[in-house]
Amino acid sequence: MRNVERITSVKNELLDIFMSMQVDEHAQQQRSSAQRSLRARRGIELHREFQQLSRDIAPLPEYEQESELH
């Protein structure tokens, strides 16, 4: 009976270790996913910022015509 208890104890410990590893792996995957999402979002924001800056610094057609006349 003592051997059965030891085997059961070892099985339970192994199951606990396995479950802990699964939880840790899942948490790591969630962190990685969140980081990828943040990088993608920031990339989109930067792209939009550059587009807006390009529009802001582009010469205005009215200004170009007026400067040619003067």
C-alpha cells in the first residue's frame, strides 16, 4: 500500500509541475501577443503621423501661384 501512495504522490507532483508549466507558457504567449499588438498599433500611429506631417509641410498650391506672380 505504501508504494501505491508514493506512486500517487509522484503522479500528483508531476501533474502539478505540468500544469504550472502550461500556465506559465500561456502567460508568456499572452504577453508576447500583447507586445505584438502594441508594436503594430504604434506602427500604424507612426504611419499616420508621417502622413499627416507630409500633408502639413507640403507647399500649398495657392502659395506657390502667388509667389510666382510677385
